[in-house]
Amino acid sequence: MSEFLTSYPRRMNVVKGLQDLIRHEEIELDQLYIAVRMKKDDIIRTLTSEGFKKVKLENKMTSQIGSGFAKSLSKPWEMHVRLVDIHQQGLIAIRGEVEVSRRYIQHLTSVRCPVIYELESILKKHSIEYRIWNSKVRDYISQIIDDHQIRLLAPRLPAMPWKVMACVVMTLAMCTTLKFLEIWK
């Protein structure tokens, strides 16, 4: 069984001088995102150079710019990244999450976890300036004090690809139809 280990900020200082705490149960609310001041095409070029591919079918977020991007990690995980318009002059938000790959049926019901540090490392590698925005307190983070350690477990059942499952279902449906029509006995 494959697991994915990551960290997510827990306690942080914001620019206003306040301290904020994200409790473990609030992680899935995805309160943090990375804000960059650059053109959408440059961000897309950076993501594709890191192995991300455009997602064809997804649930779009409000204010999402175009389609999202996904990159395969260790089986069965993938990182899904979205660009979001944050309605501030020249800023684009980058939001990312790790989830079971959309190649598998378990994607529909699997756990998801927002990621910050994985995106941060990509931006640092390409020398892109960024800031982390905390939407709960509506301010930028000036310092991260400590982190939650997150461990995502793969689904209990082995990851089942959509294509294989679709072939099995189609074969069963065809056999049942042929039997019903008394063509095949």
C-alpha cells in the first residue's frame, strides 16, 4: 500500500503581526494559496516543464483560469494544480492538492490534501517570486512557525484503472444482452 507524506503549515505569523493557527480538521478547507505576479502563460510553461499535463475533465473552482494541470507522483497519487484569479492587479493564485490519480476509479471517493511546499519548491527552482496568502485572515504569511505532518494512505482496494473496468463492464453487458436475446446460450 502506497502512502504519501507531506507537511502543511500549522502555526504562522502574518504580515499584520498576528499569529494564526490552522487546526488539523481545517486543512481540507485549503485556506492557503500561493500568489505570484506573472503572466498565466509563463506559469503554464513552468508547470509543463516540471511534467504537469493539462487536465481534460475536472470540477472547476470559481474564478479558475482555464483548465487545471496534473502530474503523476508515485502510484496511485497525482498532484492537481489550478490557477485562480484572485481579483488583485496582476496576481494569480496557484492552488495544489494531492489526490488519487484520475486514472483510477478510487479518485471519486479518495482523500485529498492541499499542498504548499511542493509548489513552493517548483517556484524556487525556477526563481519565481511568490507570497503565501492566508484567506482566513486575509493577509500574507510572513513566517511559518511549525507544520502538520500529513500521511495519506492509498485506498484499501488496489487501484482499478477506469479503462480496464469499462472493458469488463462492457463485456458483461454484452454477454448478458446476448444471453437475454438467446443468441448465446
